[in-house]
Amino acid sequence: MESLPATSSDEVTVITEFRDGATRIVSANEAAASLGIRPNLKLSAAFALSESLNTLTRRAEFEQAKLEALARLTIRFSSVVSLEPPDALLLEIGGSLKLFGGTEPIKEALAAVFQQQQITAHFCAAPTALAALWLVRSGGGDVLSHEKLAGSLGCAPLEATRWPDKTRALLKNMGIRTLGDCMRLPRDGFARRVGRQYLNELDKSRGSHDLRHEFEPALELSVHCEFIHETTSMTLLADQGKQLIARLVEDLRKRQIQIPGFECVFHHLDRALTIERMSLAQPASDQERLVRLFTDRLEQIDLSAPVVALSLKAGSAEPAVTSSGVLFEDLDGVGPEFAKSSLIERLQARFGMESLYSMDLVDEHRPEAAWSKSRQFLQRKRRPPLAVGGAFQRPLWLLPAPQRLPCTADNLPCYESRKPLRIKHGPERIESGWWDGGEISRDYYVACSAHGEKLWVFKDHCSNRGWYLHGFFA
Amino acid sequence: MSYETPCKTDKTISYIGVGIKKLLESPHVWRGFSRRSAGEVHATGFEDLDAHLPGGGWPAAALTEIIVERHGIGELSLLMPAMARLCEPGLPGSARGWIFWVSPPFIPYAPALSRHGIDLDRILLVHAPAMRCASLWAMEQALRAKSCAVVLAWARTADQTALRRLQLAAEESRCWTVLFRPGTALQQRSPAALRLKLTRDAIVTRVEILKCRGARPAVVQIRHDDAGSTEC
């Protein structure tokens, strides 16, 4: 009932399901129960008891979603959580006992979590998963040792197993009422007459190997919030964004992961989404950093329409790496790598990914290809010393593209003056790239202009035999 | 003589003494020959230039303004020796930050930088959009982040307030900050600790020290012999 949209508790409400050829009541709220509406009653019979009956259809997908949401909340008590649909969660708390100080504190903390979610929950701890499940269904108490397990389980009624009605009826006809009665039956006879799988379940409940599907929270993290009204207010967006980030960070912290960036999705009314991708220089799970990245970017975003909802999605996450902080921060003028990467993030957020880069050398003869932009900041690259153009000069400034120079009558280049350039060094012949379509054939010279600049010019032999400026010896 | 005894009593002398001392301590008074304020410096690698700069080098924690009329007249070679020294291994933490280029007019050519001894892993370059304050914003962020060893920036326009902010940020972050500006900036007053103007004449780069805290304006000529190490 708690997985379905909330209704007022005064209304007579039931949840129904189609089973055994009729729509039957699965669950009834207190108001309904006081009128005598019990589970398993046909809906028509229930209408006879109450005319103003409010019926809701049972939705398995809602229940599953709710169960998964609850599993995500409990994952901080134990890393091994498994779902037991439709209504149970199994937590392996053996490893958490020391941290929390016993089963009682864990149960109290879990109760607080469930209460916050407005979920009624019952807890039971037992040495095996199946035993805990059966005990909680039968309303039994905690069993903390293997020796007491058989005794406690023995009193549990057969209903706790939720075996099919047919099987239970068969056992009942044999005069079997409790699990204890089952366990006392001869094993091979039980397996033959009732079924091997039920014998296996009995074994599992007493400690034989029980393989369960472990719950793994979806890798994609996402938080979402809807606005009551459409908004264009940046203050409101920033505010909501901060709250979403806080939720995201809480999620990251619980799962001990960090993210390399996140996507910010602005939903508009009948318009395409605005999606902004924000990436961090280094994966992080630090709220302050994410918030700053978000607010910086928000200033730059040009929203086409009012926003009705905002969601944040984090793609691939990785295990968090935490390093110890610096004790004497001020002794070192430059903070740790952190300060360096946070600068990168701010600049990227403001100017875009493309406009920020570092540099790398490429072993290549063509001058424009002898370097490359690198966006792997903060990583030390090993580069062998390059021998390309070793004996020749290279300019500190390179033009983004060679600039055609005007020529005098006897084909000598000029630069911003009538007088031809004075050639100082050269030529350095560079011929390369015929195999990949970027063929060049150039004679490079170092030349001096009338204004005193030292230029790197070349004469092109490939196309038009013209003179080009390619750099400055600044 | 006329200046012999303007103050007759000890009391007056001491009073004037206190007054001058107070006056000299005031941050509003700029003393041309004081070497006291030089602070930390990065040696320029050019002896002539070092001799004219207070402390013998680029002010390591202040704004240096370099006015260049044209590009490619030796403005980068002038900085290369000091920058290369900042890339040497085994330096203290404060010198290990980024070498941050903000909106350079051309591409700083990696092979040449590498030959000058610049560690390419330390280079961070941003092309800020041509909007008025983008470059200055980037500079200020870099300075406030305290993660840069050098900030080199090219800005067409920068008003007095912006320069003042940069100068204060440079002082606070103890970062060598160099701002290249066009010739029109000469009309403007500048709060920079050091202000130079570069011109080039054949093989000589003329460095005109226009303003310098703690030293006199001067002109230094730096020869760029082809055989010399100032060029690559």
C-alpha cells in the first residue's frame, strides 16, 4: 500500500489483485479492516460491506521500484543487500556488527530510515538469510546463534515459507503444521513426495549454501526536482541545483564513489531539453567543488525557455580515492593538486572544454603537426627527446595558419613594408606527408623585417611557389 | 647657511624626525631608491637588465606590465630564461604551479618552448573569448587559485580598477604575473610594480623601464646574437 500514491487514512481503501478467477482484496487499510474487509475477500463481497470503497490496483512495478529505493537507503548498513520481492530486504549484517555495536543499534537505525520513508517494517536477525526471512514473516524474534536456530525455526508455521498453496495443502493433509514438523520428516521421502527444492530450502534455512542475487544500485546516479511553476530565475535554479548536488553528494558518499562529471538537464514545457555537460578535471565527490562548477556554468547558460524541472545525472562513477589533507597548508605556497584541478574546472566551466589545453610534442616533421593540444591535465607524460629539426631554429610564436606574404618584382617576400625581408638563415627543406594527403614541400628561412622582427618564413614548392609567414622568433 | 638651524630645540627636531618617519612608513609615499621593497625576484637571465631591476630580477610577487607595439620583437625570449629556471626540478612548492597563458595572440610553439627548457606538462593555456573582461577574469581566477607559478596574459583593454585588482591578487598569491599590452596603454596610469616598453631594432631588443618600484627608469639593450643563447 505504501508504494502507491498516498490517500487519506479516513477513506476506506483497499488494494486489489486479480487472482483465482476473481478480483480479490490484497490489503486493506485500518478504516476498511474495521468494517470487516479482510485480505483474500472478493471485491464484490467487499462492496457489500462498504459502498464508498476506494480501490487501488496492485502494481508490481511500483512495489519493485519502492523496494529498490529502500535497498539503496539500506546499503550503507551493509554492502550485501538482496531483494526478496515483493516485500522483503535481506541484509548481510555480519560485517557491520562491530561498526554499529550489535544488532540492536542496526535495527534502530534501520527503523529510523524506514520511519522517515513512512514504511512499516519488521526486523529479524538470524544466522541465515532464509531463516531471517521466515522468522520475520512468522513474527519470531532474533536468533543470534546456530544452536538456537533449529528450535526457533521449528515453531514457525508453514505459511512463513510462502510455498505454493498446493504444497502447503499437501503437507497440511499429512498433519504437518510447522517447519519443525517438516524437518522431522525423512529427507528422501520429503524430497520425493513434496519436492526436492523445498528440501533444499529447508537446508538453506539451517545454514547450507544459499546463493543470492546481490542488489547493485544502478550505476547511473540521477537526482531530479520539479518546480511548481515555470521559472527563469537564475537564483531559484542555482538554489535548486545546490540542493540537488547536495543529494547527489550524499548518494556518492553513501556508495563511496566519485564522479568525473555530471550532466545537468533543464526540462522545458513542450520544448527540447537543455543539456549541459560539466566535467571535472579529476573525479571528485566534493560538494563545494560541484556546486562551484554548477554555479559558474549557470552564469554562462542561455536558457531558451522557462524551466519546469531540473535533473542531474552522473554517468560512470568510480571508487572514491581519498587522500589525507595537508596539515600545514600555508607552508606551501601552492596547494596540492586540488588547487590546480579546481582552476581547470572553473576555466572549463566558463569558457568551454575546447578553449583550455596543455601541450604535447609530436614526433613529426611538419611544423604545424609537431605539437598537439593535450587535455590530460595533471598527468606527467613521458616524452623522449625529439630530434626533429634539431640543428635548426624554431620560433616561439607559431601562426595558426601560414600567412601569405606579398612579394617584390624579383620574388622576394615583404612583411608590412615595401622593403624585402633580409634572409638570415636557411633554407631548411621540409618535405613530408605525401602518404596521408597533407603533403608539404617547403624551404624555411629565418628572415628579418624592416621593423626588426625576426620571422620564420617559407617558400612553398608544392602549390603556388609563394612566400608564407609561419612564425615569429619572439 | 639658510638651512642650518630651522629647528631650534631638541624637542622640535625629534618631532620632525617622528613626522618624517611616519611619512616614510605611509604606503602612499613611493621612494625611488628604496631597495627595501624589492621582495622575492626571479633573475631575468640578462645581466644588464638584472642590474636595473630592484632585487636583480622580475618581481616574483607582483604585476609586470610589458608594452609591445608589435608582436615578435623578442617579448617571449625576454622571459624564457626566468621561466626555464622555474621549470628546473627540485624547486619549492610555490614554483611548481602552472605556467598559465591567457589569450596569447599566436600559438606558443611547443618544440621551441621545449628547447628553451620549459616543461610542457606545466603549461596551461586558455583562449578567453574576446569579451572585455574574460581574460582579466581568467587571470584573476588563476591568481586567486594560488596554483600558478607564472601567469602570462595578453589584454587589449584593461581599466585602472582591473589592473589594481590584478596587482593585489598577484601580491597576495605571490605569483609572477606578466601582462602584455598594446602601445595605446602608455596613455594610462598603471598600478603595476614594473612597467616596461619593448622595441626592436635589428638585432637589439630595447627594454625601456618606464616605471619600477624601488629603482630608476632606465633603458637596457639586449643583444640577440644569432649565436647567443637568447634565441633558439
